[in-house]
Amino acid sequence: MIMFFLVGLLVHVIFFISIFDIYFTSPLVHGMAPQVSPLPPPASRLLLVVADGLRADSLYKPDANGSTRAPYLRSVMEETGSWGVSHTRVPTESRPGHVALIAGFYEDVSAVAKGWKENPVEFDSVFNESRHTWCWGSPDILPMFAKGASGDHVYTYTYPAEREDFASTDASRLDTWVFDEVKSFLQSARVNSSLMSSLQKDQNVFFLHLLGIDTNGHAHRPMSQEYLENIRLVDSGVKELVSMVEDLFGNDGRTAYVFTSDHGMTNWGSHGAGHPSETLTPLLVWGAGVHTAQRVTEPQKYSDGYLQEWQLEGLRRVDVNQADIAPLMSSLIGVPIPLNSVGVLPLQYLNNSDQFKAESMYSNAIQILEQFKVKMAQKKETTLSFLFTPYQLLTESRQAEFINKARVLIQLEEYEEAISLCRSLIGHALEGLSYYHTYDRFFLGCSVVLGFTGWTSYVVLVILKTHVSSKTLWWMGVGATLLIGMFLIIQRSPVTYYIYCLLPVPVWYSVLKEFGTLTDLVRSYSSLPLGKCFGYFALVTFGIELLVLSFFYRAMLTVGLAVLSLWPLLSGLYSKAKFRSVSWVLSMLLTVCAYVPTSTHSSLQLKQGLPLLNQMISWTTLGSSLFVPLLSSTRLFHRLLSIFLSLTIVRQFLSWLMFVWINIEQEAMLSQGISGRQELSTLDFSENIDITKIRQLKLDDIRRSYFFVFFIITAFFGTGNIASINSFDPASVYCFLTVFNPFIMGGLMMWKVIIPFIIVMCTFETIQVSTQLSSRSLFLIVLVISDLMALHFFFLVQDYGSWLDIGTSISHYVIVMSMTIFLMLLSLMTHILTSGRVSLWRTRKMHFP
């Protein structure tokens, strides 16, 4: 059993990792030549201000009195600049947002493993292409652009990480620190000739990262006075800073300004998902080379209703994708567009000649085409020539045709036509990048599905316990391994491809080796009526589909619970089931534990910080919840009650339901006149036995296993919240710490989700012990149900539609696979919790008095 457990764990880890190789590989390529317009740029310097966590409506929408919260930025929109909405992509987190803004591509998701702080793959950025870049702001954001820069021309100034405290009395002081530091820097330039000489050069960038709005939003919510007042502070700070910059450079009209945000925020103070409040961010651009405010009288193309809500229907609105801002900034100061950028230059913001626009768009098209060429060459090099299928809309001949025609049109001063052709080339190149990036997806998907079905089939046959051997089968497996290995070697495939393609060989070898079991199974069940077989199949299918639908519609959990509640009535067990009430103990415990979060919330609301006593109680309670059960007796009721009381602080109703389930299962076994299952371990289909009795018990095992899987999913979605993993909201961990730390906070939120799993797992093990059922068979049935769900979600993974749809489909698969792997690991912890004991003297292990 241990070997089976280890092999099963390895197989599921491979299946889990496969989704990252198929969908989450880095899109970045290297080796491209930088592209820049040959014409002189309109600006010598750029000032980029990113207000972290600022929603578009929070800036644009007037308050209840009809006045604006940001009078200076409003005047920019109405007089001196252009404005619009920048549309971000999931995940709406700080690092991915800044990467899209400054590097022009949508973040490699593997960066989440490093807390969005480190670069999993080196990339180019506007900062890297600039002559000098000076940055002020958070230590979580600035270092990644300095580390990714070639040379030492990116200078960062950050405050200590301890200042990012969600319990701070005023998080806007983070922004005040940035403004004060920048003002001090500019003032020092007047007496520092060396610094002034550097500032006077062209292609310089000044970057201000303002974290106060985001921190106040997390701590107090976006509708709070703290959040809104922080916007006013930022507005006045930008106004003063612009005045100082213009004065320092003698009002030479060579400074361009960009004000935007990395992501928005929900009404409850979180971000990470794809709600419009998280993906719609403001964008204001003004200064050198930028159009001033454009008045319009005709209705604009936007139908979202925001123009009327924000009272901006008379001003031209220009929306962009977040990655489009990178080529815009590059064009304004005349630096090469970041090599990995997939942004498209938004020409509506530029106030320059048609020739400049055409040349800039041409450079943008060539820059993206260069990535396409490298991607195509890489894929062609690792694919057999007769199997390689090029992207038909952009073959090598068509590439040359596009480039030559666009250059000729620019020379003939047919700028509008040249721009249109460049846009078409960019569209084809982006589609081609996606084509080659997903080139092996079908091949890998088939390999994973083949491994999935083989593993599930093998587990079913292991449950039925029959074994045959064949040397011919072994040699067939060896031959298949050699053929697949040679094919992958010739194609110079990555190491992971060997794993995914070779895994089905031993799995299906094991299935075919157990083939005799299938024959026995068919013979044994041949007497079962066809209608009853179909009914059992329909019932199992309905149960699995109900679990799958619960990922999309949480109300299905309610439907499932309602259906399961009828089971004791339909089986006649309701009148027999008894349960020993412990409500008084639980209510006393909950009353005591409710003090800490209530007191913490009150303290934070009064801006008095996190009380040390509350923090100590929280950490002590959390740490002791795993240790205290080990001090109790190993007798069944005593130990299980101890575990539930330790973990029931946040999950009391689930614990109550689990106690009911245990009692009903015991009554079910007694009603069938069964006190154990030892005799069933010797049953064999070849013997003359009562097939009806075996089938009844096997179906009951399936029912118990299904209950377990259903309660696991209910524990995850019903008593927890998936948003606490993929949408950051630190409020639930304020009792432990308030200074931002993604790993500790993430670990605490993960533990919050794990607690219901432990409760259900302990219950399931208790049912196995109390009813003396075969734990091996039950666990294998659970494995089959989980794998069938995972295979279902594997087919539902999509790479089209909105990014929210794509991310959701992938996350469902990851959740189910993680659950399967996690349950295998968690079973060891629950075994220790239910059976282990810490004592100063030796006692005999006992489950029953």
C-alpha cells in the first residue's frame, strides 16, 4: 500500500505539473534586435506616476456634491491632456500590472512562486532602454526593474518594508514619503552640477510608485474616507511635482507625463480577479508630444455608461490595453520599445506628424514581428520537418511582403495606409505568437489524457484485485518506450515531454496486466438487469456532474446537501440514528474565541494598531490547535471531539455535520447486520458466492466515498472562500500580522482553507475505523471519483474568450488536482491526529473503550 501511495502521488504530481507546461510556460523569447523610430522624439524626459490600487471610477466619478476629488488631474483631462481607461488583465496584482505598464507584456505566472517580487525570466523594459531612470516607492516593486536592467542606470529609492502596515494610522504617509523624496532630489540637482548634467540629457525617466491608496483600500475599503482622502493627497502631490519639474527645466516643454494605476480594487478591498472594479484603471497623459483635451459633440463608441456616470461625455475618451502604455512611453522619449512588448502604440494620444506616427507604428510592428520570427525558428528547430506546420497567415514570404509594402507606403507618404498595414501585421504577428506558443498543446494534452484514463482504469482494477502476468506484454511496453523515446530525442524535446509521453506506457501496461479482472467482472455482473445497470451509471454520472457544476454554480452545493439530507429518510435510518449533543461546549468555546477578532477589528477601526495580546492569543491558538489533540486519549470519541474542538473555531457547523455522519454510518452498518468487513477481504469473483451481497456492499462503499468527496468540496467552497487564495484580502489575517508579507499571509489564508479538509478527513478515517471498513478500497474509490472530475476539468480548460474565463477554467483543474494530491498527503496528518499521542508514559493504542 505504501508503494501504491507513493506511485499514485508521483503520477498525480506529474498530472498537476502538466497543466503548467501546457498553459503556463513563459511567453518570453530572447535574441531580438531593438526597434526605434528614426525621427526625433517630442519629449526629452518622462514622468510616470503609478497610483497603486486606484480604481478608474474613484478618480473620474464626481462625489455626492458633484465636485471632483482630484481637481488638478481633472483640469488636465479638460484642458491640457488626453485621458481614457487602461484595461488590465488577470491576475490584477501589483507586479503583473507594473510589468505590463513598463515592459509591455502580461506577466509570466510562474512569478507568483516568488511572491511577485523576483524575475523568473529576465525581460526588457522602458527603464532598461532609457538613458537614466530614477525610481521612488515600494521595496516590493522597484527592485525587479533594477535587477532586470543592463548596466547601472536604474536608481531606486525605497522606504523600509515595515512601513507597509495595514494597521497604520495613515497609509497615505507612504505617498507623502515618495513626494518628499522626489522634491528633495529635484532641489538637490540645483546645487549638484553632476546630477543636473545627467538630468539635462534626453531619454530620462522618473518613476513614482504610490502605494498609499492600495494600502488604505485593503485596510479601510475603497469607499472609505481614508481611501478618498489619499486620492486628494496624490492629486495635490502631482500638481506640486509637475510645477517643480517644469521650473527645474525652465518650462522647455520637453517633459511628458503619464498618470495611471496597476490595478483597481473591489468594494470589499481585494484585488486579483477580473471584476471591472479591478481591471478598469485610469490613464492620463499630457505634456510634450501629447494631444490636449479633445472636445466631442457626437456620442462616443463606448456603451458601458461610464461617460455619463463620470460626467465626461464631452471629452474624447481613448481606452487602451495596459501593455499599450509601454510603447506609448517609448515613442514619447525616443527609446526602443521593450523587446518582449506585445503592446500596440495608441496613436490617438500622440500630437505629432503623420510621418512620426507611421514610423512609430512601423517600429512597433517590426518589434513584435521579431518576436514572432524567433518563436517560429525555435519551434521549427525542435520539430521534424515533415511534421512542422507553419502559421499560414504569416509565412516568411508574407512577412517580407508586409515589411516591404509598409516601407514603400511610408516613402510615398501614404501614412494612413501604412499605419493600417502595420496594424494588420501586428495582429497577425500576435496571433502567430499565440499559435507557436501553443503549438505542442494538443500533443501534450493527448498524452496527459491517455495517462489519466490509464491510471483511473488501473485503480479500478486494483480495487477488484485480480492479477495476471505476460512476458509478451512486458516486451510490448519496452518497445513502446523505445519508440517514443527515439521520437522525442530526434525532436530535441524538453525533459518534461519525456515524462508526459512515457508515463502512459507503464500505466497502461499495468492496466493490461490486470485485464483478467475485467473478464471476471463482466461474468459476475452479467445477471444484473440492463435497466438497473443504466440506473446505477446514471446515478454515478449525476453525482460527478453535480460536483463539477458546483465549481461554476455554488447553489449546486445546496442542491446536493438537500439531496443527501433525504438519505437517512429513504434508507430508514432516521429513527435509529442518535447523536450526543455538545452544543453547550461549542457555544462556550465560540463565545471566548469571538473576542479576539472583534477586539482586533475595533482596534484597527480606531487606528490603534494590532494589540500585542490579541496577536499572541491568535498565534498561540493556531499553534496549539495541532498539538492539543495529541494530549488526549486515543479513544475514538475523545480524540475526535478534541480534534474538532481545536479546529472548530472557524468551522463549527461542518464539525456538527461530520458527527452526525459518523453516527448515521454506524447505524447503517448495524441495520445491515454487519459488524466488520474482515471476511470480505477473502472474496474472489471465481468462487461461488452471493454476488448480490457483494454488489450491495460495493455500492455502499461508493456512496460513502462520494459523500466524502462532496463534503470535501463543500468544505472548500461552502465554509471557505476561493477568493482568499486567488484574490488578495488580508483582513482575515490581521490578528496575526498587519505588515505586508505575501508568504506568511498567504500561508495563513491557506491554513484557513485547510482546516475544513482536516475535519472531513478525520471524519472519514473515523468512519473507516468505527465500521471496520477497508480503508484501502474506500480511498481508491475516492481517488477514482477525484480523477474523473479532474479529467472532466482538463477538457474544460480553454485558451479563448476573456482572460477571466481562461484563468477560471485553469484554476478549476488546478484545484481538483491539488485536492487529490493534497488529500493523499493530508491522510498522513489525519492519521497522526487520530492515532498519535504525546504522553510521558507508554499506553496501549485504543480506538474504543
